[in-house]
Amino acid sequence: MNLSPYLRIFRGTAVLLASVLSVGALLPNSYAFAQNGEPSLEIKQGDKSQTWSRAALLAQAQTIAIAQDSAYKRPMRYQAVAMSKLMPNAAQYETIQFVASDGFVANIAGKDVAGKGQAYIAIESEQQPWPPIDANNPQKTASAGPFYLVWFSPEAGKISSEQWPYQVVKISVEQPLTQRFPQMVPKPSPSATYAQALKGLQVYVKNCAVCHTLNGGGDASIGPDLNQPYSPTAYFQKKFLRKLIRQPSSVRAWKTSLMPGFDEKTISPGQLDDLLVYLKHMAAAK
């Protein structure tokens, strides 16, 4: 049996083994394939778990047009199912987790999933495959499919670029990241920057924790830990750390680099200040 049409859901076969190990909680048949060989998506809410095949999702889908797609950086049209259909009670959950096949993990507030951003799961069909995410990057030559969280009105919902997980294999209701991994939370301190560090924590959770861990805490497995053995604040001058976050290739670049840049629309100057204070605070409090 030729499995090549299905292997495209991975961003690179080199990360496959690491992905399986890092997302060990996934059930075997939820890791992209239903029993009949079709890609599948597991949606878990507490003790209730349902596995949707691609065909079943396409049967429920409607055509939507995304004005500016995050992965493809241009307008796109998709067959998609509203998250409100797949998870009608999303607003009542503190955190909904979206796990991708390569270890990218987005923890998104339930109120955002149910909110003005209008979240949809886009489904790639075998008959109409999507283009590669970036044909020039060896780790992004696959498409965003078969399942991709897209937002019809991202600006209305204040949705960041890191809240568009693609190649999704599992969606589940979870406790907030900071409750499950308290080691990433700044300890109470009389420091004048403590309140700002707490704000920076929120910036970190939304934009950085999708790829990185901190003090060993987190769900993702793409990027390095940001405090062990050293914080980037220990070996980057502040000027260059800012440049790295805004445009990674302006500081260091290689073909297989995966880190995106965060413009001022995604992380405002004030939020970037908060993030750097948070990282500095955590470096001093290891």
C-alpha cells in the first residue's frame, strides 16, 4: 500500500519519531490515521473522546474564504467545519489544546475558540491537495493539511500567528498551561518588575510556549528550553534579543530554521518589553 499521500501531513520525516515520543498521550489511531487508512482527528472533552475521519468532516464542511492566511501568507479558500459544531461548549473551558504532528502545541483559551475570531477546522481533501507551506524550506515542503485551525476574523478575536496550528492530530480540553507547569510562573517577589513579569508570562504562553518549554515545563517539543541551562537573556544583549524575536534571520539564519518573526502587530513594543522582563525574572529565579 502506498502511504505517500498521507505522509505529507508531517512537516518532515526527520521529526516523526520525536513527535511520537513527545506526544505520547495520543492514541495510536488518532495519530493521523483512522482504521481505514484515512487521516483522522481526535477531539477529547474530559472522558468523552471522538475520532473524526477526514471523510466524515468533509461531509459536514462548508466553503470559507480566509482573507489573509497565516501559514500561506495569502488569501485561501477551504472546506471547513466550524469549531462551534465540533465543540459547542468551547466557551466554558479555560484551555483547548491543539497538538500538531511535529510537536507544535497551541493552548488557546476556550473563550477565544468560541469568540469573535470565528474558529474553523479546515480539511484538505485528497482530490484537491493544498500547496506546500514553503517549498524552499526542507522542513515545510508539506502542506498545512490534512487538518488546520483557521480563523475567519482573526483581528476581531485578537488571534496571533501562533494560534493557527496546522497538521493538527488532536484537540483536547486541558487545564491551563500555568497550572500544569507551575515552574514557568514567576514566584511572588517585592521586585518592582514582578507585575510586569506576570504580564510577560501571558505573552510567553500565547506566542512562545507553542514551540518552547521553560524550566522543563510545557507541552511543545520543537524549540529549546528558554531557561535551562541558560536563559537567552544571559547570552544575548537586549538589542539583539529584540532583533531575534522580531526577525530571527537578522541575527542568525539557516535553511531549516523554523522560528517565525513576531512583528509589532503580533507582539506590541510594550508586550515585548514585558516578555523580556519575564525571561530576565525567570533567569534570576532558577
